[in-house]
Amino acid sequence: MDDAERHDKGMAVRRAVLGDEHVDRSLARRTPFNEEFQNLITRYAWGEIWTRPGLERHTRSCMTLSMMAALGHWDEFAMHVRAAFNNGLTRDDIKEVLLQVGIYCGVPTANHGFQTAREVFDKMEGSEKP
């Protein structure tokens, strides 16, 4: 697969997982300074990793939520809480991920994750079915 193909496949997965609205917002904020980075993450994060057959998107979402919480990347965590529903996760699935985070990453990290997830759920209510 060449870079153009990888980019196209990556963009399709990126849109499926994150939603058109989010991706369109990201692309609208593209500048000459960050354009190469946007292209890189589309090709490699989304076109190379998220398209691999070895793990279902559901599993990849669980892993991503865990890693974003463990690393304290709360904006990315919130984005992936919303995206997790596009990959078939439920609120209960996200709760289970955060319980696991509490054991392996610490109670304060899980506590922040629960708070952040609840804020995302509150924003989603009425406009989408979380």
C-alpha cells in the first residue's frame, strides 16, 4: 500500500471512529505549520494501525482509553470516550476500562477518568445516544 492509499484508508477509519464533525473541525484548523502532522497521523495512526486486522476497533478503543488515562492526556481521553461509542462501546464498557485503570494506574487517575467521561456523557445527551 502506498502513502496515498494509506491516507485514504486512514481518513475513512478516522471519520468512522471520530465522526465527520470532529475530523472536519481538525482539517479546518490545518495550517502550513501542522499540515504534515495531520497527514502523518492520518496515514500512520489511522491508516496503518487502526486498519490492522489483528484487533477489533472495540478493543483498540479500550486500549486507547486506558493509555490516554494512564498518560494523563485528558483532552484525547475525552475525544476517545465519544469515539468509543462509534466502535460499539457502552457506558458500562467505559466504566470497566476505568475500573481497570484504577487498579493499574491509580485511583486518582481513574477518578479523573470517571469525571471526564461523565462530562462527555453529559454533553452527548440529547444530541447522540451514548
